[in-house]
Amino acid sequence: MNAAQRKELKVTLVRSLHGQLANIAASARGLGLRRIHQTVAVADTPENRGMIETAVHLLKVERAS
């Protein structure tokens, strides 16, 4: 599968993980986010969608083009 066929999402951490429940912080870290305003591109899979849904109040999500 080439890059044009692979669906990706751009995920940005816009709020701090400090003070969040452990499972919420673990979901954000599982997506590869460590610092505020850090952006990562992740595959659009059900597993990643679940982690995004858990921490959606801390994230900004966009489609990667």
C-alpha cells in the first residue's frame, strides 16, 4: 500500500497531560505525543481512533493530506 492509499490523521496535543487520569495520559503518549503543541501523523485505524476518543478533550485532530 503506498502513501496515497494510506489514511492518516494529524494529531496535536493542545492541553497538558498533567493532572489527567492515567489512562488518558497513556492514550496520548501511545499516540506519540509528549509535549504541548507537538504534532504527529498516525494511521487512521480503530485502535488509534480509540486512543484519540479517550483524550479528545486534549487534542486537535485533522486529516493529513
